[in-house]
Amino acid sequence: MRVGIPLVLLLAVSCGGAGGAPKGAASAGGAASAPATENSPSFDQILSASKVAEYKITYKLTATGQRAILSGEQSWSFKQGKARFDFKSTVAGQTSSVSFFALPDGTFLCLGAGVQAQCTGMSGLKTALEQNPAAFYQVSMTAHPEQFSGVAVGTRHIAEQHAHCYEVHPLADSSELSGSRFCYSTQGIPLSSRVSGQAGQWSMEATSLSTTVPDSDFTLPAQPTVLSRP
């Protein structure tokens, strides 16, 4: 069975400017970062906390690019090695929703809800998230912190949380995320992101946060099928 990604998410590629997985790596160890400021943890400390944090968070999304303006909402859930990403986006008046699940037994894309829900197996989470720059880089940074540098640039108050903000660059290509900024709680929960690229800018800011996530949030809404190979 071949399942196409909704057009609204394909348009997000031109808006967000996401590329493939970051290339190259620095020497093994924690994330490379400037020394922490007096009030902010170092970036490697933030990513270490983020990798084990449990949370469900909802963001307001805005993306601008040469072809379209995209707006909508995203919800991310993380718990004990499981992740879920729910995307609701609108382009030119058309709204689409899609969910990605990263579970111990595989990665899955699900469309629709209730009896009309359909789920399909994917080759991997990074492949599934390439059309969503903020989610793509969050997963990449926690999986491979040694490939990124983060410089503390100040603090903010977001969704009733104290946030530490960092300018972030891949070490292999410092121009890829030029001007991009990520803000986290002290517990490593991503509260806002601004990802810039040649095609435009992708911005998200948290509107609500819960630090407990029920196991039922990671149950697929339908029996998955296997994605056919070309």
C-alpha cells in the first residue's frame, strides 16, 4: 500500500527549508557549546535533559516561504523512549492533519481519526520528519548532540515556563541553520524554535504544556500496513 504525504506537509518543505540529516560530526562527547552564561545551562546539559524528559506540548506554528504561508498547530508527546507528533496545518484555506508515532516496534504515519483512521509503517523517524524542520532538528540534536553547537543568548518566559534560548548551528555546516534559535525549559523541554533556511522561516511557540503523558497517547488509532517499496 502506498500512502502519500498530505500536500499541506509537502508545502512545508518550501516554507521550512529542511534538508537531510546533518552531515559529519565532531569528536565524541556532549554537544559542543559555549560556556554557560550565569543563568543558563550549557547546551549539552539542555540536550541531555531533553533526551529523557516526559512531556506533552502544544505549539502555534507559522511558516513563511516563497510559495505559501502555512499556519497551524503541533503537539509533541515524549515518554520513556516513545514519541508522537501531531500536525494540524492550513495552507490556502485547506486544513490537513497527520500523526507520526515513534514506538519500540517501529515508526508509523497515521491519517484520519476513528473508524476512518489509516496507519502506515515508515522507514524511520528522521525520514518521517524531514518536512517539519523544528521536529526534525529536535530529534537530530537529542540523538546526535556532538554534531551541533549551541550558544546561550538569553532567557524568555513562554507558556508559564522560564526558557533558556540558544543560537544553534550544525558543526558540519554552520550556514545550514543560520539565524536559528531554540528555547528550552531547564528540564530540556523545547518551548520555542525559529528555523531559518533559504526558502523561508519556520517558527513555533508553546501554548500549553503537561509533564505527564498517559500511555494511551502512544496507541495507534488503526492497525498499520507496510509501506510498499518502489
